[in-house]
Amino acid sequence: MSKTWKPGDEKRFARDIKLGQPYYIVYKIARNMAPWEDKYLYSEVVFTKRLPFTGTPCTKYGTAADHVLRCFGPVHDTPPRGMRNIAEAAASVGAPLGNNYEGLLDDAEIRGIEKQAAQASDPRNRRPIRSWRP
């Protein structure tokens, strides 16, 4: 049975941690910033050592377990089902079409592409390049 620690359980979480075992945090993804992304993703945290004075478990980068739980909690000891790890590649929508694909463009699409190409190459329509220096 999986365990879950919520913010406020910092002492119990620090006591229950086994060094080297992965723990999982669920992130809610902002749909206004990444509408193509999944609604929830999870990440994996591994506590590998202990802090010198307190003995609190921490990651290899020195992030203490109580800080992880307080700021990113709840923390789970098993990966959530049906969610993608934030470190994995997202599902690809586009793919190579293959050798047998034949794309047909009508006149309106061709005129639109020609118009975009003409506007992009016209120096009068280009936006000026601004330097960060005055």
C-alpha cells in the first residue's frame, strides 16, 4: 500500500525516508502557459544523504526533505498511475509522413505562402533589431 505525506507531516516524513528510494511529487500544469501539456505530471526525488547537524535526509543537491514536502507536497512513495514523468518526452502529435505521402496545395494556400515569403523578405516590413545597449 502506498504512503502519502502531506505538508505538516515533515517530522514523520523525515523519519520514514529510506535513503536511495525514489519519492514522487505531482505537479498541476498551468493550462494557460502550456495548453498542449498534460494536466498533471509527476517528478521523482531521491534522498541520498543526511544534513550534517540535523540529520535530515536531503537530495544530492542539498535540498532537505522537510523543504521538499513543505514546498512541493504532498509526496508519494509510489509513482502515480496514469501520469507521465515530467522528465519524459511528451506524446508526439506530428510525425514524419513517410515516402508515400503527397501533399496537395490549392491556389489560396500557395498565394498565402507567397505573400508571407514576400513580406518576410521585404526590408521595409521587417521590424528593427533592437540592442539592449543604448
